[in-house]
Amino acid sequence: MWVIVASTDFEAEIKQLQATMKTIGQVLDLDGMRREIADLGEQVAAPDLWDDVESATRITGRLSALQGELDKFTGLDSRIEDLALMVEMAQEEGDASSLEDSERELERIKKSVESLEIRTLLNGEYDAREALVSIRSGAGGVDAADFAETLMRMYIRWAEQHKYPVEVYETSYAEEAGLKSATFAIHAPYAYGTLSVEAGTHRLVRISPFDNQGRRQTSFAAVEVVPVLEQTDEIEIPDEEIRVDVYRSGGPGGQSVNTTDSAVRLTHIPTGTVVSCQNEKSQLQNKASAMVVLKAKLLALKKAEEKAHLDGLRGDVQASWGDQMRNYVLNPYQIVKDLRTSYESGNPQAVFDGDIDAFLEAGIRWRRGAEKVDA
């Protein structure tokens, strides 16, 4: 029997949370998730697991990510049950202090459920895939190159916070500072669906640390996000359509990768798509990794052509004035604002340190709204 002694209708709120969690559980397919975790657990226990390091890394990474997602759901479900018991006891005893604590916990749980609910919106054809992220500097000279490196660090920090494995395929360093371009993979379920809303032009406004007169500088960087392919959607590319160039890896001195012509650049001649990989010491390994990226980009290009009216999976990213999707302003005030969703943060440093979940959630909700309008 519920006795309401506070302004919050706990019974209605908790019932709503339980109903939402039931829906989320159905969408996540918890039984299927548990079966996959059990299967991956058997593979991890195999004595020859690390004979193939790349395969072992993917298997352990996916197991960790899936277990983390399941733990997040079950932990949140338990918190809701605990809250119901806490409220019931507080109301029976007329404990106003405990009810106040319950109200604060209710608000925390509601935010966590809203965050988890985002997963139910990731139902696109490739949303469940891992993600390949490419960043390139745009207009703005050395500041743009420095900004590109900052964005790469931001996404890697975000992945690290969620315990998602990151694999860097290519980094092309600029002469003075920063990066001309970089490509890296984030190995986690739904990484593509989650990060695809980051695709577009990012704009930075700040006092340039590279300008001896201390002038304000505007610079741009482009972010492209494509899904990692699986065998079922493999794209066949005839050998004659690919030009292969090998070269010596560049970057900060001292690495063993700089001592041989191990870096590989692949050019898809019909589309002009170019990808590079220099992370591995072996030319063969770099070629294999570059082919993974090339096929993913060609798939994205194909889907973009099929859905030209939406921006597609790839989009037309110019990395210059007029097409930016997010502003990072450090001077004369400090704010990060997404121009599509209007979501903003007054703490750019936290954002650059990987605190971008709120931007991702707002972007996913915005995209779902745009899809409904176009439908």
C-alpha cells in the first residue's frame, strides 16, 4: 500500500521506469546477448586463442563490450527494484529524509534509463556495427591540423571511458603540429550507430597558440564515420581497380615503423577513394588493414548514393565555412554547441577529454526525428 508523503508520485514513476526497461530489454535481446557472451567465453577459454592476435583482440574486445552492456542493463534494473523497496520502507516509517534521498536517486536513475533507451533508436541497417572514424584537417592551417589531432584524442578518450578497444590504422602528421588526417577503428557493438551522428564539419574558434600576435583563429576539421564490414556484406574489388603504393611511414622519429617501406596506400581508381595504413610493421598487415578501410568506405559511398536525399552514411563534408555541424568556441567565451540539435556545453575541456555522451544522445534523437519527417 503506497502512502504518498512527498510531491513525487513514486509509484507511477517507478512503474514507468519498469515499463521502459522492459521495452529496452526486448530491443536489446538480452537472451541473445547472453548466448553470444557464453559463446565468446568458450572462444576466450580456448588454449590457442592468442595464436591469432588480431582475432583474439576482436573476440576479447567484443566479449568485454557485450558483458559491459549486459551489466549496465541488469545493474540499472536492480537499482529500480532497490528504489521501490527504499520508497516503500520510507513511506511506511514516515521517513522524510529517506524519501528525499529516494527522490534524488529517482532522478539519477531516470537519466541513466534515458541514456540506455538511446540504444533502442539504433536500428539502422549498419547501426550495430563497429565504427571506422576518419578525421582530416580543413581550412585553418596549422590550427586546423592541431584541431584534427584534438578531435582524434577526444574520440579515443570517449572510447577508453567506455572500455572500447581502439585500433589506429593511419596517422598523417602535419609539418608544424597536429594531423593532416587519421583513421582508427572503435571495436564495440553499436559504435557505428552511436558515432555516425559525429560525421560532418567541426569548427574551432580560439586564440591561436601558433600566432605570435595572439589573434583569434577559426579552423575546421572533417569527421567521417563508416561501419566495419562483415563477411555477409563483403564488397568485391577487382585487382585492376586498385593502385597500391608503398612508402616509409612518417611521424615522430624513433619508431621502428619508420625504418622500412612498410606503409601502404590504396587508391580505388573508379571512385578516387584513397586510404592509407602505417600502424603495423609488416607491409602485408598494413595492406590487409587498408583493404578493410577501403571496403568500408566504398560501402558507405554506395549507401550514400542510394540515399542521396539524406546525406547518407558518408555525406559531403567540405571542412570549411558554411557546412559546420558543431562549434567549439574558446574565445571570447567558452561553449561547445551542436548546430543541429542546439545541445550545448559550457565546459569545452571536458568535451575534449571525451565527455560527449550527451552530444551523441542528442544527435541520435535528432536523427530519428529527421527520419520521421522524411518518411
